[in-house]
Amino acid sequence: PTLLQEVGLTADETFNIISQSVKSGVYSDKGLDAIKEAGLALRELTPVTRDALDGIGLSSKAIESSLADGTKSVIDIIKEVSTQMGTFHFLLMVYRQLLKGQ
């Protein structure tokens, strides 16, 4: 629970994630564990994590700054990564379709 608070989740948000996980057929703590691990990675910001963030079009320097000054929580960054990955996945699908047409 402490790590989930550290990433910026409230008790209600944690309960909703657990509930959604069960509804999706995930009957374990895998969803919460993924959030916890993402939070650890974002707080550590190793070179590999920085490269991954920069590689999907997010600025690891801006993320580091916003986490340091408190303008964003880890869960805010996780949401941004999730949104960006959805956009990235969509662009990849479009790119693949374009390549098929050549």
C-alpha cells in the first residue's frame, strides 16, 4: 500500500484497479504490481528507462523535472506513458499498413 501511495494512487483508485483487474480476468496482484514496478522505474530513471521514454516521444528530462518539483505524480507519468503507447501503437499500425501498400 505504501508504494501505491508513493505513485499517487488513492485508496479508491487502488480499489478500482483491483476491481477492474478482476473484471478483466486478472485474479492476482499483477495489475498493481505493474504500477508499483513502473513507479520504481520512473523514480530511478536509469539510462534504459530514459531511452525508453525518449524513444516513445516523451522527454525523460521533463519527466524527471516534473517529478522532482511535484508538478506531476508518478501515476500522472504512468498515464502519460500509457496514452503515448496507445498513440505509438496506432501510428505503428498505420505505418505497417502503408508499407503493405508499397
